[in-house]
Amino acid sequence: MTTRQKNSPHAAVKAPRDGLRALAAIAIAIAAACALSMLAVLLAALMGGTDTVRHLIDTVLLGYAGTTLLLVVIVALGTFALGVGAAWLVTMTRFPGAKILEIALVLPLAFPAYVLAYAYTHVLDHPGIVQTSLRNATGWGPRDYWFPEIRSLGGAALMLILVLYPYVYLLARAAFLQQSATTFLAARALGSSAWVAFYKVSLPLARPAIAGGVLLAVMETIADFGTVAYFGVQTFATGIYTSWFSLFDRAGAAQLALCLLSFALLLAMLERIQRGKAKYHDPSRRAVSMPPAQLTGWRAAAALVACGLPVLLGAVLPVVILFSMGIGSEQDLLSPRYLGFIRNSATLAGIAAVVTVTAAVCVGFFQRLRPGKLSNGAAYVARLGYAVPGGVIAVGLLVPFAAFDNALDAWMRSTFNISTGLLVTGSIWLLVAAYMVRFLAAALGAYEGGQAMVHANMDSAARSLGETPVGTLRRVHLPILSPSLLTALLIVFVDVMKELPATLIMRPFNYDTLAVQAYRLASDERLDGAAVPSLVIVALGLLPVILICRQVGRQR
């Protein structure tokens, strides 16, 4: 009897189930941490009272809403036009330079939008080289001519479009590569022009992928703070920071954060709905691959300009400008002060990358082992962070933990006459938690992409040999997933290096990073100095982009 129990299948899986309880607890705790910031914003906003709400409505709320919505619409249209147009041209046509451009079109993804803002303001603003040269050549005075204002909503939208269109380009290009040529060629055979066939056949088939890319760009737009703050564009993101630090209105900041959070979650729901309705063609079943059309003459020149201009404006020209600015600045990259900025940035980004990828592995592995409402719900909540701007996460985490620090300090003072100070909010760990919430979705995406390479039979074989879930993860999954996990680490590392609003709000006293230093110098109109930390951020941002470029080059 004892031997039967020992060799029964139920006994064989007992150890894995015991190990699964710990994994489930960790995954649920991670999801709860991701939900905490949103719940804290809701409670803080409700505690603010109706007087604050009325004041916001009477003063800034409608302006913030209108500006944010207009910025989102412009960026959505711009990224759609640039991303889809470039993807179609490099995928479905051939012209001089197409092979290089299909990879180079990804490069602007390495640039934060606020870095482009600093570079183009230096060149296009009134004292910049463009307007100065124009006045010298014509003899005009400052008021004798009209020139587009870079520090405007249109300028901010242009900066965001130039760095965010690669989201649409990558997804649209993948969708076009997967399409069969049958329907497109049938439309051409029935007398439709290439443009009509593209509009009525190819574009609708790629709609789910394109919509996903546009929504990603929109999410990044509403989360942006550095660009709109530098250009003086009043959006919800700048309003939260102003209410929190300049006006010291915590309730107003929480209520503005709730408005922005509601808008972001609405977009996340729309993205999930359109993804659920999406119908993709299986590339393994396509009958005929799409033959690229050879362009010549003015058509080839137009395609070269259309695909080369985003790369020139979004990557090449900013690097040249930043180098010229940095050479003339007084910033010493090797000084102890700058080495401290680099050390702080690398420390935060390294710790946050490890914590975030570890959390993604826990949540993703739990969902794989025990798919169901609990694991799927934990994974869904963990993914919501990509829809929540950094400023909202910062407010959502600071409110409860500041209350905890103050309550603990008051109790320690009254009981032991000892001041504990800010144990949580005064450390980098709360900032690391904010980074984890913000970028966990990116790490989950990379982990799940690699997980497709691990067949379910491998899990069954490991369990049949008596392996625990942790042992299966360590000995089977992690060795296979190491390239995907390395990619996830690099992506999160660079995203944290670029993150500005959460870092500005939550960083410990006198703990500045490269992004904060660049923002501070630019705010003081010291653009030459801001170029130096900006170049370091861009150089580090090129690492994951190079990996993406290699993948793009292998796709055809």
C-alpha cells in the first residue's frame, strides 16, 4: 500500500504543487504591487474633495484635456503615416538604398523625444544657426519674417512622431511580410491600381498590427513629460508635476493623475479589444510571397526621400547636432560629478532591469504552469503598467508610502524619541518599484516571445522525472530563454535610463541621473551642456536597437 502511494502519479506531482504555491504567492504579490499605484491614485483623488475638483475644472482641467487629446491625435496620425508608408515601401518595393533603410528606420527608437527637443531647439530657435543665417543672408530684423515656432504643441508632436514611428513601422512591416500576394495580385488583375490595391487589400489585412503600433505610440505620448515640459505645452503630465512640486497640491496632483490614468486605461482596453478581434494570417500557409516591385526614375527618388527623411531627422541629424553642441560645452564627462551621474543612472537601471525581468519570469512562468483566471488575471494586471505614465505611478506610490513613513516616524518619536525619517520614500527602492511597474509589460513581452520556443513536452518530461517548478525553470527554461531574457534586460535597462517623470518626482535627495541632469541644464537654457548627458543616454539606447535591427535584417 505504501509502495503504491509512493509510485502513484498524484504523489509524483505533489512536490511541484508545493513549489507552485510559493510561485503563485510571488506572482500575485507582483500583480498587487502593480495595482497599488492605481488604487492609491484613486483613493488620494477621492480624498481630495469636490472643492479641488471644481477648482481644477474652472482653471486648468479642460485646457490639459484639450491639449493632451490634440497631441495624441497628431502623433497618432503622424506615426501611422510615417510607419505604414515606410514599411510598405521597404517591404513591397525595391529602390536604391532600400536594404539599408529597412534597418536604419528603426534607429530613432534609441532617442528619447526630449533629447531631440534639445537638439532641434538649439538649431531652430531664434538664436539658432538656421534663423541667424537667414537674417544674415536677407538683412531682415527679428520681426521682419515668420518662422515656425519649435517650442509649441506642433514642435512637441513632431519630436514624438520622429522617435515613436518605429513602433508602427516594425509591426506593419512584419504584417506586410506575412501577407500572401494572392489577394493583392487578384485586385491588380481586376484593374485596381497599386495604390487602390494597397488601400483596399493590404492595409485592412495589416490593420490589427498597425493599430497595436499606433496605440503603443499613443501610450508613450501621454506618458511623455520631458518634451512637453521643455516646450511649455500644458498637458496632464506637466500638470501633475506642477501640482505636486510647484503648488504643493497633493490632492490636485492625484486628481489630475486619475484623469490621465482613466484615459490610459481606456486606451489599454481598446488595444485589448482590437487585439482580441484581430485575425492574422498564418505565414506558414501563405500561397505566394509578395514580389517586390522595382521602382525607377522619380518614383525611386521619391521612395528614397520618403524613407530616408525620418532616419535623417530622427537619428543622423540629432547626433551631429548633439556632438557639435557637446564639443563646445564646458561639461566634462570624466569629472567626478558626471561619473556620479553615470553611476547613479547605471545603478538604478541595472537594479531595475534585474528586478523587472525576475518579476516577469515569475509571472510568466506561473501563467504557463497553471493557466487559469488567477494566473491570467495576475499577468493582465502586471501588463497594465505600460498604460500608466511614470508621473501617475510616482504619485500612486508616494502617497501611501509617504503616509507610512510619516506614521512610523511619529510612532517612533512618541515611543522611543527616535526619528526614523523617510525609510521608504527616501530610498531608491521605491523608485525601482516604480520602474518595475512601468516596464514589466516590456519584460513580459520579451519573455513570452522566447517561451514559445519551450515545448510543453519539456515541462511534462521534467515533472515526470520529479523536478520541481523551480528546478524546471532553472534547468530547462532559463538556458533556452537566455537570449530573450538578455534582450528584456537591455530593453528595461535603456527604458529606465530614459525615464524622466518618475525619476524627477521620486529620486532621493541629491541623487541625480543623466536624464535629470539633461533636463535641468535644458530648463536653464544651457543646451550645450544638456547635449553631453543626452549623448550618453542615446549611446546606451542603441544597444537594444541594434539587436532589433539584426532581427529586422533576418526577417525577409
